[in-house]
Amino acid sequence: KHPAGAPSPDLARKITKVGIVGAGLMASQFALLFVRKLRVPVVITDIDQSRVEGGVAGIHASIDEMQTKGRISPDESNRLKALISGTTDLADFADADWVIEAVFEELSVKQEVFANVEKIVAETCILATNTSSLSVSAIGSGLVHPARLVGFHFFNPVAVMPLVEVVNTPATDDETLATAMVVAKTLGKSAVITADAPGFVVNRVLAKLLGEAMHAVETGTPFEVVDSATAPFGLPMTPFELLELVGLTVGAHVLDTHHAAFPDRFFESPALHELADHGKIFTRDAKGKRTGFDPAAVAIVTKAAAA
Ligand code: 3HC
């Protein structure tokens, strides 16, 4: 094992085809990155045809937008689109060398995904999970070959955020780790190798910020006050804006994971779960610019504070 550094890139396996499980927003964002930077066929899959088609259509729309902005030529746009395909049949992953999942943050769901993938792919295929804060070891606990599983944690927005956390489990072998580091570099990201600890590094730190911001509103300080008091920290977004960016459901899950792991250090936030069900914290104009706090969101935290 290499606890402090990456194994030699010479150990990295060549990637000639990528499989992506999940066709949601996060998966679609990194599908695009894989075709742009690795320039290999990328197949995405999801539980039904409409999700798969929605994912592929979203990626095509992003490619069209890059072309409209003059960032890529029409030829390049066609090349990228030709590299993307969607399927509901996992058998299409048979010749993939790298499979990454970004499905719902539920341990059993991710375990089932990899159990199914492992039946299809070759023994040398790397398996990567984009989990935000589940244990990568637990995700791989049912695998026949857990040595080829690694965490590969992107940040939102994937195209812009420069970091990938490469999560090294006690079982991950050097070939897998080296391949993950080379893939991250090819994607244009800086990568850090983290231990398989709750929240890895980034979400552990962010969970403190986001959790404390939620706790402040849940104990009676209005949204406006916490928002404007934290805005001058120099971060590109306030905690509530960041919660909306990562998704309120994902944010609530990250806080739950940290509370479960370190109950004396992290709050749980029942109000954030209610906000996730409601779907938003801010009201926004047609261009997506925030215009105020959503009255129903304010009512949720006011009720929590009064309880
Ligand atoms: N998708 C793709 N590109 C995007 C984007 C999106 N959703 N949002 C913004 N961009 C691009 C823009 O196109 C623009 O690119 P360009 O310079 O090439 O034209 C660039 O980002 C800057 O965008 P804007 O000028 O419109 O906006 P800002 O300067 O305000 O930047 C931001 C927007 C990059 C989102 C910035 O506010 C930011 O960095 N916010 C913090 C994001 C962050 O901390 N993310 C980590 C969240 S934690 C996480 O994801 C982990 C998970 O497990 C919970």
C-alpha cells in the first residue's frame, strides 16, 4: 500500500471504453468529461429507457451549447456525440475497462450495481464509485475482486471544479490506484488520494460548514442573517447556495452520514430533509439568479426552530 503517495503511473491500465451507471445530472456531467478528455466510447445506463434517453439528450445539449459558444467545432461536436451511447442492457459493458457509478446514495443500491457489473465485466476492469460519503469498502464488501474498486469523487459543477478525491480502501490494489490517478490527470483534474473515512476530506470539512449553517437557522437565526454573515468568508457561494448546488437530498445525506459517524461533532438536520422534499431554499428568476428566500423554506426552518 502507498498511504502517502500514488503508486507509479507505469502500473496504470489503459482505458479504451468507459461504462457509467446512472444517467442523472452528475453522471451526465462526467460522461461528457470522459468523452472530451479520454476520447474513448462511453456507454451510460440507468434503470429505464426514458432515464437513459434523458441522460444522453442532456449530454448532447451540453455538446451543442459548447458548439454554439464557439468552444468546439461542428466536427468535434459530431465526434463527441458519436462516442456517447445509452443502454439499459448491462451486457454492453462487457468490454469496458473502467466502470463508474453515480446512482442513488444508498449502500444496498450501490452494492447491487457493482454485483451486477462484476458479472459482466472482465476481471481487470476497474470499478469506481462517485459516492459522496458512503464507505467505499462497504460498497465493495460483496465483490469477488474488491481490489479493483476505488472511490472517484467528483465535485459540482464537474466541468469546473478542479479536484477529484481518489479513495483508497484497504483492499484497493496499486494498479487500480495508479489507473485512477492517471484517469483523473487525463480528465484535467488534480487528484488527491484519501483514506476511506466518512466524508473523505472535502465533504468532512464542508459538512461542518453546511451543518452549522443549518443548525443556526434551525435554532432561530433567520436564513438572511446566516447567509449574509457567511457571504464575506471569500467562498464562491454561501452555505445555502452550496446546498442547493450539490442538491438538498445529497446535502442531507452527507450530514446524516457525518452525524452517524461522529454524533458528538456533527448535527443531524431534520429541517434539511424537509427542505429536500420541498426542493428549494431560494426563489430564482428565469436566469436562475436568486431573488429571495422561498417562503415555504422559511416556514420549514421557522417551524423547526419553534419545536
Ligand atoms: N456546469 C458547467 N459549467 C458551469 C456550471 C455548471 N453547472 N456553472 C458554472 N459553470 C462554468 C461557467 O460556464 C463558467 O465557465 P467559463 O468561465 O468557461 O465561461 C464558469 O463556470 C464560471 O461560471 P459563472 O461565471 O457563471 O459563475 P461563477 O463565477 O459564479 O462560478 C461556480 C460558478 C463555479 C459554481 C462557483 O460559484 C463555485 O465554484 N461555487 C462553489 C462550488 C463548490 O464548492 N462545489 C463543491 C460542492 S461539494 C460537492 O460537489 C461534493 C458532493 O459530494 C456533495
